[in-house]
Amino acid sequence: MAYVRGWWDADPASLKPSPRVDLAKELSVLAGGAKQLADRAKFLAEEGDLRLSCHLIEFAALAEPDNKEIHGIRAEIYRIRRSQESSLMSKGIFAAAMRESENITD
């Protein structure tokens, strides 16, 4: 595998990709619904795989952006991720994601 530097990550699907919201909706269909994605994200977070958990919860929230239950799970995942982060910049980004979902659940 050649190392690529710059704007392209060497994944052919990343070159001229479909919109993330379309991908999220399709993955939601394949998973049996956005709630299924969110539940799996929650499970992965509880198991300690926060990186993968964040990918799945983002897809769930994109697929159903007004779903308060999904945003509750998203807020909790990012609360946990923030608490385990040492980088101040990362903490801020995770806190912003958490607050974004908390605003939807309120």
C-alpha cells in the first residue's frame, strides 16, 4: 500500500464520494434502522471501542437527525469520549458534539 499525503486517503470510495447523509441512510436501512446503529454504537462504547462507536452514532444521527433517543445516546458517547481524552482541542470538539445532541434532547 502506497502512502498518500494530502487530500486523498487512497480509498477509492473516498474519491468523489456520495454525501455522508446518503451513506448514513443506506447503512441505517442495512442495519435495520438508525436505532440499531445507535444501540450498536452504545454497546461498542461500553466495550471501550469509542472510535468505532463514534462513527456509528454519527451515521445514526445523520440518518434520523430529529430522533431524541439517538441524540441521547450520542451525547452520552461523546461525554465518555471527552472524559477519556487528554488533548484539549479534542475535548472541545467532543464537548461540542455532546452539547449539540443535548440541545436536541431538551
